[in-house]
Amino acid sequence: EMSDDECWHRLGLEALRQGNHQVVEMSYQRTKNFERLSFLYLLTGNVEKLRKMLRIAEMRRDIMGRFHNALFLGSASERV
């Protein structure tokens, strides 16, 4: 029996393979896969949602997540 997270993960992989980034985004949100979600926003050019991911990383005290999102946004001050 598969868990809900595993089902969402598989759905996201298949949607990614087919190029359906809206379903991929929903899948990553449901499984709280913040790293992949940030990278998806980088690839789709969604700067507004990348900024939101940076704020989420700050609230979670995720240093590497904060660094990566700042790097994706080109924000040198946030990387320090």
C-alpha cells in the first residue's frame, strides 16, 4: 500500500515527464518538497513565488534553502 506522499510524488514525476508543470507544482506543494519547488519556479520564471519560497526558508530556518533561493533570485545580500 502506498502512502499519500508516495502517490503525490509519483504523480509529480509523471506530470514532470509529460510537461504538466501545474500538476508538478501541486505535487511538490503537497509533499513539502521545497527544494524542487524552488527549482521549478526558477525554470518557469516565477520570480514572485521564488521570493515567497525565500520567505518560507527564512521562517523554517533553512539556511541552505535560503541560500539557494537567494542565488536563484540573484540577491547577494540575502546569501550572506
